[in-house]
Amino acid sequence: MIKVLSTATGGLQAATRRLDTSAHNIANVNTPGFHRHEVKATARAEGGVDTRIERAPREGVSLEQEIVDQIAAAASFKANAKVIGVVERTLGRWLDERA
């Protein structure tokens, strides 16, 4: 169960970072010479992900791409939050049975 929680928590953090990064990109859409930032994720052996922000090689921000990224990040956040809720309920039932 701990690995599941670690994975879901890492997913929440990664989704939050993607949303924050997309907001940063949108805020700089009219900044001359701005290179959009991208969140790259790497799986951890113990569960979850590590994220890093990289600068895109080309200048500019596509608002359409940012909206798609935000929708995907929001869906990921909701899915990981649901996993945490299921684990919480499962552990609660397990503790109720043992008590």
C-alpha cells in the first residue's frame, strides 16, 4: 500500500508541476525570445516520479498545446487523487477488521 501511496503522491506533485509550468508558459506568451518550459518525468524505483523542467529548443508558446497540457495534467491529478481515496478507504476497512 505504501508504494501505491508513493506513486499516487508523486503523480499529484508531477501534475501540479505541469499545471504550474503551463501557467508560466501562458503568462510569457508575449515575451520576446521566451522558450516554453516543459516538465519531464522519470519513474522512481520505489514508486512515484521525479520531475525536472527543461527549456524547449525553439522560441514561442502554443496556447493550444498549453490547454491540452493543462487538461492532461488535471486528469492526471484527479486520477491520482482517486487512487489515494481508494487506498484510504481500503486501509480504513482493514483497520476496522483488525480492531
